[in-house]
Amino acid sequence: MLSPQTTYPIPPQVAGPETPPAAHAQQQVGPEFNEQFIEALAQRLVPRLMPEILYHVRAAVPASKHDNPFGKSLALAIVSLALMIPLVAIILGDLTLLGIAAVLIGIGLVCLAMVLVNVTFNIMLFRTKS
């Protein structure tokens, strides 16, 4: 998880009272012990604090734009128009065989189908959002 830590030398003591031998021995391994203690403490605290940290981060970051129902509705409308163009072209290709009335009925049915898909999607989308 973390890179190995280097041990730092103990700074020379300033002239002061003599420390007992047990405290002097602990002071020599002090930096290693302190770094190990800090590492163990961090490993124990991070799982406990992480949910709270993530909560505060999510509260500070604005909501995602991918959940915007208006964007989904607009995307469906654009895709519907893009699909309607080739369908109308296919129907107009049969103009000489079927006649103008049949072609207009075919274009009307394609438009009606696209409108029904868009209206149904929007009703379902905005009903679940509210």
C-alpha cells in the first residue's frame, strides 16, 4: 500500500538529565517504532474514516450530468429524427409503384410511430423521476 519508510537518525541530545537505560534503549528504536505505529494507526483509521470522507467529497462535488432526464429526452428525439430520414427515403423510393396517397400514409405511420416512442419514453422517464 505505502512505500517502505526510511528510518531517520535520532537527533543528538542536548545536555540534560541522564535518562534511565530502558528509556534510552526505547529512544534508539523510537523512530522505527513511531513509523510502524503511525502506519498501523493509519491502516486502522482509513477504513473507518473513508465513508465519512467520501460523503463529504460527494456533497462538495455537484451531481452528475448523466442523470439529467432532459438530456435523455433530447437524445431520443435526435436519434428519432436521424432514423426517420432513411425511413422516409425508403418510402419515397416506392413513390412510382404505390402512388402518392400510399407514400403519404407510410410517412404518416413512420412519424406516428416515432412520436409514440418519444411520448412513451418521456412519460415513463418523468414519472419515475418525480
